[in-house]
Amino acid sequence: MTNKELADLIFPNVDKTIEDYEKIYKNRELKEGTMVTRFAPSPTGFVHIGNTLQALTDYLLSRNSGGIFFLRNEDTDTKREVNEAMDKIMDTLDYLGFTPDEYQYKEDIVGEYGPYIQSKRKEIYHAFIKHLIEIDRAYPCFCTSEELDEMRKKQEAKKLQPGYYGAWAKCRDLTNEEKAERIKNGDAFVIRFKSMGNPNRKIEYHDLVTGIIEFPENNNDMVIMKSGDLLPTYHFAHVVDDHLMKTTHVIRGQEWLPSVPLHLEMFNAFGFEPPKYIHNSLLLKQDGNSRRKISKRKDPEALMDYYIEKGYPSVSVIESLMTILNSNYEEWRDANPDKSYLEFEFNPSKVGTTGALYDLEKLDNISKNIISKMTKDQVYELLVKYTEKYDKDFYDIITKDENYTKEILNIEREQEKPRKDFACMSDVKNSIWYMFDELYSPENYEWMKITDIDEIKNIANTYLNEYYNQDDDKDTWFNKVKELTDSLGYCSNMKEYKVNPDAYKGNVADISTVLRVALTSKSQTPDLYCIMKLLGKERMEMRINNL
Ligand code: GLU
């Protein structure tokens, strides 16, 4: 029995050949140096921060070179598939602003290299597998999982390389007749790639990040098509897809680095040129004195939902990942504070090869800085979008008087050294709640030096009735606070006060604090002059009367 006959027996309905597909998936007419990248997540129901690092690299490389960035849904592991997982991926890309040039989602197929969902490409994979059987580079394997378990145990006991190779590869040497008989008999089988590698020989592989790496050749006959659903495994599917979809650069996690020899061998078996690979470093978390892989079970920040639900601007997450992606990014950012990260030219040789520390404190600092530079309108827009979804009560309050909210957000903003107090939108309510009557119910007045309530009431009432004027400019306002200070036996001149503290009841800072706490209940707030102006005399009166 010829290989062709065996291949026909296994795939009787596959009538297209590799050549047919080559004609359908034409070369992309792109200029030299243009990169075609893809984000190829498995729809697991969550997007890991490590996936975002990959998608960011993909997006950046494609934008850097005027190329294509496409999305491919790698759903061949149906056991792991979760409903609505695709929504999550699309929402996350939308949040990040990484709009794919080509993708498939619900009814939409955008791009000419689809389907972009692997489970819808089954017949394509079958044509490619059929070809491998015809050229004797793939074969059906009938070993049961019990047999494979037993094999694994024996290999472990003898401390041998695990896998299906050499004498362990029982089905490799069955004759075509034997294979056909078992197939006709209805025996379940998978298809394995027939490796020609010898681990005593080395392959040299040029990695864009690390340079030349030497690997022992692969000799493991890996499964390329599963029994049951007849879908391919990742190893095989990516070879076919990245070839047909003309991917130039595959950016993926470091966990795939050991599979490079197998992947190169498969590209070789077809005579296809492999894409270039970039393996991103693992993201690590500091845990006491040691570092460990950031884990979706232990660390909420491992998943993108964390950032979305907390209301981090996506650019903050992107900036923090950029510092991990290329070691020279921070230097570039300092020199180019106003440029978009997309103008940074990615350099693969500056990608870390060991794990990179992913640090939430650093993210918060980056984010505070970014938000502080936004205009009040930008912050308002972000806040509205966020609260509409995650805090509807607050949304109703802040949108009731848009200008009032914007002016609150504008306190110590749009100036040379803006205030850096929000890292994410869920921080905002905690910082400005006291500006809204609906939220103002002080449970805890943070009085400092002056705690006597009669004295407090006296200071606040005297100020309101005798000094405060809504139209005062900032200097006049401050002079009046000083006048109030002196008139009540406190000292408005800090130098004098320091020389002779016993001569006074306290100083101007104590008086300001009383006014601040009386109006907001907080001892620390942004600029008090602005707060008073925004609250307005009527509201101030109400709050002071309630003391
Ligand atoms: N589906 C694979 C994963 O999620 C993708 C790896 C790749 O990008 O090639 O790990």
C-alpha cells in the first residue's frame, strides 16, 4: 500500500492540496522590511498580563514597520474553551487600543487570510497533514493513553528522555497495511509528525533576542492531530497558519522556546521558510525575598480584568510593559516625554532574556504621572466611561453637573507641576467625595492641633461671616486667612511664631487646617482656596453649621 493510498484512507474527503491553498493565500504585497505579526491567544476566558506583553510587541512591531497586525483565535484545545472568551479578548484589545487589521469576531471576517479561528480551519490542516503522510513525514498512532502512561513511567524510572521516539515509538514502524487494517477496524488514532532529528546533533537557531542558540535536534514524534475532534495541536496549527497567513514575526511566551527545534523541523518538512521568533520574558513578581512567576491563581494583577475593573488608563499599563519590553525604553521616554510609545523603535536585542519583574508600585507611579498630565476634560471622559460601567451611583453624581466635576478634577491640574494623586479611576471617588453633597457625611473629622469644638466653631464662623468673599483672588484670600489668624490670637508669620511659640495660641497652618477639616473632614486635601471657591459660600455655611 502506498503512502498516498494510506493518506486517502485517512482523509477520503480532503481534495484540496497544499498548492491549492498556496494559490488562495497569496503573498502579501508588502514592502521589504514590513512586519506581519499576530496575536494568537487561546480563548481561556481571561487575558493574562503576559498575553498583553505579546500583543503589545506584535502591535508595536507592525506599527513600527507599517505592517499588519492580525488576531487569530487558537481554539483547538476545545476542553479549555470558555463561552464568551472571545468577547473578553476583543474587549481587552479594545481597552488597549490594539485594533487588529484582520480578525474574525461574531459575524465579521475582516481580512483575506481567514478563517482566523482555528477550529474553522480543520480542512486546511487536514490537507497539510495528508501531504505529510504522503511524503512519509506523518503517521497514525494507535497507542492508548494507558500505553502512553506506562511508557512515561518506564522512561521516568530509567531517567530517559520522555516522549515518543526511537524504540518507544511503537506505531512509527507499522507497515501501511497494518495501519490501514487498524483504521478500517475502527481503532482510535492520532496523527504524529515523523521526526528525522537526532538529539546528538545540534541545530543552530538564530533567535532575534538572544542571537545564536544551539539546540539538540528534536526527535520526538509529536502529536499533530488529535483523535476525536480531529483538530490539530498548537505545534502543527501554528506552522500551517503562520505560513499561509504570511506571518513574518511570531511573538510568544518563553515557554515555547524549547519547542523551537520541533517547529523548525516542521517548517522544513514542508519546505517553508519559518517566521522569525521573539520569545518574551516571563513576568515575575517579588514575593518576600524571592521572585516567582506571576500567577493567575495567586495574583489578581496577572489578569487584564484587574486593570480594566480598577480603571487604569490603558496607556499606563502599556507604558509599564514598555519598560519591561526594552531595557532602553525608560531612557527614550525621558528624552521624549510627549511622544506616543508607538514612535519608540523596538529593538529585539534589548529584550530581557531572564524573567522581568512586574511591579504594581511602578505601574501606579507611571499612571499617576500620566493622569496628572491629562487635561480635566480627558480625566472627566475617562471617569465617566469608567463609572458608567463600574460605579453607577458615582456616575450619576458626577454627570449631574459636568462643569462642577471638571473643575474639581482641575484642582492643581493643567499647570507645570500637576498633582499626582490618581493612579486609576477607582481612586478618584476616594479623593473627591467630599466635594459632593450626596456623598458628604463626615464620619471622622481629622482635627489636628486644635480639637476644642467651641474654638473650632468660633474660627470657622468668624472666617465665614467676617472674612470670606467668594470673589477674592488667591492672594487676597490668603491675606484674609492671615488676618483671621492674627485677630484670634494665633500667629500668621511662621518665622515669628517659631521664635516665640508660647506667645500665641497657634499659627496660620493650624487655622488653615481647621478650615480645611471643617469643610471637608479631611486634614489633607488639594488646594483649599480652590476647594472653597468650588464649594461656594452656601455649601460652606451648611457644613460649618453642621459641625
Ligand atoms: N495559543 C498560544 C498561546 O496562547 C499562542 C502562542 C503563539 O503566539 O504562537 O500560548
